[in-house]
Amino acid sequence: MKRYQSNPVVAKKDGRLADNIVYFARTLRKAGMRVGPAAVKDAIEAVLAAGIGTRDDFYWTLHAVLVNRREDHATFDEAFRLFWKSRELVEKMLQMFSPMAPDMRQKEKPRAAESRVGDALFEGQKKNQPPREVPELDVDARFTYSGNEVLRSKDFAQMTAAELAEARQAIAQLRLPADEVVTRRFRPDQHGRRADPRAMMRAALRTGGDLIVPQFRSPRIKHPPLVVLADISGSMSEYTRIFLHFLHALTEQRRHVHTFVFSTRLTNLTRQMRHRDPDEALAECAEAVADWSGGTRIGETLHEFNRRWSRRVLGQGAVVLLITDGLERDDIVTLEAEMERLHKSCRRLIWLNPLLRFEGFEAKARGVRAMLPHVDEFRAVHSLDALAGLCQALSGGRQGEYDPQRMLAQFRSAA
Amino acid sequence: MAVMKPKPLPASIEQTVELLAGADYIADRSLATVLFLSLKMGRPLFLEGEAGVGKTEIAKVLASSLGRKLIRLQCYEGLDVASAVYEWNYAAQMIEIRMEEASGETDRRQMEKNVFSEKYLIRRPILEALEGKKGAAPVLLIDELDRTDEAFEAFLLEILSDFQVTVPELGTIHAEEAPIVIITTNRTREIHDALKRRCLYHWVDYPDAARELEIVHRKVPQANQRLSAEIVSFVQKLRQIDLFKAPGVAETIDWAGALNELDKVALDPETVSDTIGVLLKYQDDIARISQGEGARLLNEVKAELSAAE
């Protein structure tokens, strides 16, 4: 087959190197990097172009072609170290195959991505181990909040067909506030207000230039990106399932939804949410998050979001939807400063609060008072038993009805 | 800008390092490797990194040291084909139609050909970049790609893989020699994998102390040895603490320039707090450094430098 011999130089002179690059790429793929066949071909070409000089040059040559996200750098680094250093590899393999042998070498600090790459290289070794039991936990922690970090796993009941249909319907009726931005692109529109010279030219030529009829266009309108920050701490545990379903349905319908959840730490669930099947998506979310129903550190986690993510996801006029009860345990000063920063970095900040219906809520609400001045809209969910209630709380409403200033004034008069 | 004679591309990684150093750009080996590969394989170079680490500078240095024309496309939200690739000169076209009518031209095809001829085509950066002659292809800098939307990104796919542009009225315009393409992004959003796959990717990181010191020496030769060492060491320490926006190399160079203008020979706490606005651009960060933490860092810097002597 001729077309498989695209690089006869490699095949003749240094066949094993090309083979090794193929194996190396396969290892990277197993370790979770996206390396396609085209990239492998490029890698071989790049090595030919750069020539084989020092180990460092070889490293960066492969890096240039095979890595295209910064997150993958650690994986690549670890895989390169393991793969292209045969002695260490042999040692490691020996160690893997004889579990009884005591480890005499000094224990190194685990490198990033080490376990993932190790898994990819020694696939099959771990298959014999019994699957980890995931305990089912059901703790009702309404009205309690703490700053302690409790790491828990969680199992969600699967979604029934009726629930799914209902969810889709509710999302279809959802009208988010501030959900349209005018772009600088145009679409043809006979009732538009701007002249469209290009369309005019084309139309004029159709009639041979006898008639130059004005054509019009108007700006295109699109949905801005939506960034959701959802609280999954103990006090919110009752509602978690509902709003995760809500977020999944939302991600399915719109192009730009970034999902983050937090209780004592921040987790980005955007990729997990992209699974088409809601049960699979939720199962993946359950696996990705370590602190289900943990304590509440809103200020800390917002700080983390502001520093690491805000500049990456809040571009293009993003709307932020913050779902939390505002029961902050930690320092209010941090919370206030971080809320202010968040408010200033997005186009509109909407706070959705599910706890408001309970009596005696205000007394505990130090965090709420700190957060209120920095949101554009404050919406309460009176019933979070169903998705419809959530959509209803987000849709529509009269102008000024959700002004956080009104809420603040109520607090003041009560105090 | 003076027209320079185009030079051939570097033939090895060493030559690439030398080429950049000749234009006062101190690149580390990894960047030189990627750049060399991109030139050799004719692939666009995709540079990602924090603001102020010298991504845009690469393109400028490359253009000047290779004697090529630099064509810059600054991206912004709503950037469209009309301002990135080409536009027709409508006013002139209308006159053309009227003239044809007056002269009694009736053949529609001929008329179309006259109206949509290259004479009335206004070339924007991308189309301009496709018109390089053999051995003198320009450098096309697509700056801050993350500022545009996905629609434009998708449009770039055709250009970056085949180096051609299709103008419906004229046909396909193909580059005689592919331009040297450098794409930069600040990562305010993720760029689609399809586009990244066509490029060689490199994350431009902050330089280490030794390299940063050399950069300061090259860019601000007037600043004395001691001051430059203190500046670099201070900035390196700033990058390690948890700031909202860490200072980039551009800020280091600015700061060295500023302190030099103030005739300083060494750093002192007062000067640092007076000029910190050159380094840090967020009020929270400035407040934090002015309140004690800056003085602590400065003491550390002084102690380390005198220990090294």
C-alpha cells in the first residue's frame, strides 16, 4: 500500500523512532490528552525537520506538536519522562509486577498527572482490584452551615422519563433576564435602519443597473455566555439534584454555559455537563466533586473563581447566575470584597436564593447583607421541589421587582 | 518603515535563537524550537500566555529581523470579513454602473466583471498577507484572537489550512507563498480545538530570573547592574505571591525605565511604593504591596543579593 509509506526516509533509516513516537502518542491519548492521528504524523515530520539533537530539543519538538492546551503540559511532561527514559521505566515496571518487594527508594513527592500517566502505561494492572464502594449518604443539613471542610461523595437518584420531559418543557419556557446582547454583526432586514451597500450592489446588477433599490440590515442579537456558580454545601443539599438537572438541561440548549459548583472548594463542571445523557452527566459530576454537602466558604471560593476563572469565562458580556443561600460561615470582609470584584467583572449578576421562604431567615443573614449591595438582581425561589419553580423564578417579572435595594431596605427597617 | 531586504529563514534551532537575540529578544530554548518548527513546517504559531510576556513582540521582532513586512490584525468583538479580509468600494462601483449605462453597455456578464473587478477591491490585512512574493512572505500577526467570536474563528480555518480566501464575486485567491502567521491570545476564553490543531501551540511563560535580567540589560542598558538585579529579583518575588494580576516582562522593562529616569541607583521602600503603579494595575494588589508586604519583599531581595556577593 503506497499511501502508508508517506515517509520512506523514516521507514528506512530510523523505523523504530517513528514507531516509538506512535506508541508515545498512544500513551498520551490513554492518559487523557487529545492526540489525533494527524498530530502523530506531524510529530514525526517535526522531529525530521528539527533533527535529533539534545534531549531537551527533542522534548520541545514533540511538545510543540502534541500539546495544545496548557493543562496538558504536566501530563506530557510526566509521560515524556517515563516513556523516553527506559531505565526508569524498567524499574517502575518491575516494581509494578512485584507488589511484595519493599520500596527502598526514597519516596518522591507525587508529580502532577503522575497517576493518570501511570494508569495509561500500566493499564490492566489495576483491573484486578475490587471496585471502590461508594457509600450513599443522605444528610439533611438544612439551616446548618460550617466552614469545616468535609469531603463527601454523593449519589443521585436517576432521572425518570417524566422528569426529563418536564425539565425540557420548563427550560423551553425559560426566559432569562438580560439575556440578549446586540452584536456588531448584521443580518439582512427589510425593516432595518442601516443601509446594506453590498446587497444593494448585487440587487442593482440583477436589473442591469437600471434600478438601485436601497437594501437594509440590522444588528444581530445573540445570547451572551452564561456562567453559573452553584452552592452545593450542606444547607443546600436538598436542592442540589434539581438545580444540577436544571444546569444540564440549560447546557444542552445553549452554546455557552459554564458551570461551577462550590461548598468549601470550587469545581468546574462545564465538561461533565456536556454529556448528553442527564444521568451520566450527573454521575460524572458526582465523581468530579469532592466536597458534596460540605461546609460553606462563599468568600474563599469566589476569590478562587475571580482569580483563576473570571478572566477566562466572563468575556463577551457574560451573565452570572449565582445560586446560594448566602449563609456564609467565614469572614464577611472577604465575601464583600470578592462579591464586588465579581459584580464589576460581569455584565449582570443575578442571585438566586432558595431559602427565603423560611421564617427567621433574616436573623442569620450576615452574609446576605454583605452580598446584596453587589448584585444586580435578587430572585427568590419559593418552591424548589420542581424545575418549573426555578425557571419561573428566573423568567420575567416587572421592572424593579427584583431590585436588591428593596430587600436591603426591608432588612434595615426590620433591624 | 524602511524597506529591508528579505532574509532567508533560519536553518536550525541555534540560528533561530541567534536571530531573535540579534533583535534583542531573549527567547528560551523551548520558544525557539517551536518558532523554528513553525517556520520550517509552514504552520501558524499559536501563542498563549498572560498579558505582557512578549507574545506580540515575537511577531514584530521576527518581521524586522527577517526583513519582512508586518501585517497586524487586531481582533475585537464583532470583527467581520469586511474589516478583516476585503470590502468593495461601493461608491466607485455605483459610478461604474452609471458609466456603463451611459456608454450603452448591455451585456450583463461584462458589466458584472467590470463592477466587481480588483480595481474596486479594498484589501484588508488578511488578503494583503496572501500577496507575498516568493521568498518574501509577510508576517501576519493575528493579535488577541480571544477577543473575537467563534464565527470569525471558524472563518480563519480556511485561511490557516490552505492559505486562500474565497471572494464570491471574484473567485479564490491563493497565496503564492504562505505568510508567516503568529496568533496570540490572552485566554479570556478557550479557542476551539479545530483551530489549535492547525497550529503549533506554545504557552509563553514568565522568564526565569537570569533570562529576565538579561532582557532588562538589553532593553534598558542605562540602568546599573545593582538596580537591574534588584528590580528583577523583586518582580520575581511579586509573581510568587497571590496577586490578582502578576506583572509581566513588559512591566519589568517599564519599571526599570521609570526608575532609571528618576536617577535611582538602588531600590528603597519609598521609591517602590511611589512607582508601584508601573508594575501593578489593580487597586487591591497595590494596596497590599504598599501595606508592608512590599517592604518585606524588598528586605528579602536585599538580603539575598548581598549574600550572593
